[in-house]
Amino acid sequence: MLFRIISAYMHFAVQFLKLYLVAAHQLFKELGLRFKEWSVTDSAPQGYHTPGSVAVISGGMHGIGYEVTRQLLALGAHVIIGSPTSDPHKVLELSAEFPKSKVTYFHLDLRSMKSVQDFAERVLGLGVHIDMLVCNGNRGRLRDPHERQLPGPLPADVPPYAKAPSWIACHQRHLLCAQGDPHQL
């Protein structure tokens, strides 16, 4: 008889614990969604809006770049993403989450100068005024060691600090995107 009572209490305790764990899981899930909504919409400085602004971001499909993309879209910017991985579901998800903003994706592999040049031509081909450039892409090694050289002299309007060899070594691929008419950027 005592065994049945203990067994009944144990069964009740297990069922209660299951219910408690499911409720706790739902609570944390809801809190996470609320925090995610709060963090995207309220993390910008007060009065800071970017509707109509155009931002170009390399590496905007994963990690920090993805979160920066979400922030810019939440502020109303048109974001042009350059990334080596194409994930149409993520682009559609971003478009659905931020319907008032525009998302454009182009392939960009920073290990290939040809890919960087193609990306720059596509972005310039959109005919938009670029307000922000977020250089977030990986600085992986180039596939072809001969591609490490810039394809010509630096533009005259490049600031003096940008002509330092260390800056060029780190940002030469991004600098290619900026060559051409500086007023288009």
C-alpha cells in the first residue's frame, strides 16, 4: 500500500515537473523573442533614422554582419549584401521581417579580385548613392598570389593614412570597390 502511495506521488511529481519545464521553456522562448524585438528596434541612438540611405556590407549573411544588416534594415536603409554564401531563405526572411526596407544580395568572395570587381560593378550598376560602407568580410588569403597587387595607382583623393602599407594590406580588396568616381560612393 505504501508503495502505491509513493508511486502515485512520484508520478504526480514527474508530471508536474514536465509541465513546469514546458512552461519554463515557453517563457524563456517568449522572453527571447521580446528581447530580440527590443534589441533590434531600440539599440539605435535616439532620433537616428536611415530611410532612403543605402548601405553596402561585406559578409552580411552570417554572424555580426547579419546582425548589422538587421539593424540597418530596422532603421529603414536599403542594404546591399556581399557574401560568398547565397542563402535565398535568409534574404526572403529579412525582406519579410523588414517590409519597409530593401535587401539586395550579390555574390562576393573576398579571396578573388575578380569577384570583388564584379561585385563593385554590380553595386555601381544599381545607380544608387552609397551612404555607408561596412567592411565586415573575412580577410582570408587570396587564391592567386599575383592578385595581391592593386591593379593601378591609388586614387588621388585617398586620405594619406590610407596609403600606409599596413592599411593597404588589410583593405586592398575594399579599396577596389572605392576606385572610380568617388562621388558615386
